[in-house]
Amino acid sequence: KSHTDDWAPGPFSSKPQRSQLQIFSSVLQTSLLFLLMEFLVESGSQTHLFWSRISKVLSRASEALESGNPS
């Protein structure tokens, strides 16, 4: 029996499953990204309202952090 036989992954090796999981994860992330982009394009003015609300919340949060820090 040679050393290469010991090195070869067996049928129960976790390496193929791990790579398949990584491939599935990247495909899922890409699909979700395209769905999100499609939703944002279709929603139009609602998207603008959504981002304006988020920017208001972020600006309020940063103002609260700045006022809480003594400078």
C-alpha cells in the first residue's frame, strides 16, 4: 500500500461537502443580491423614501453619539 492511497480522501470526507456548501452559499448570496436589486429598481419612489428614512435614522444616531461623547 502506498502513501498516496492514505492521502486520497475517502467517500465520507468532509472536504467535498464543504466546497459544495461554499458554492451553494455564494450562489445563494448572488441570487439574493439580484433579487434585492430587482426589488429596488421596481419599487422606485418607495426606494427613495426607504433610503431617506435610513439616512435620517443614521444621522440621528451619529448626533446622539457625538452629544454623548465629551469633546
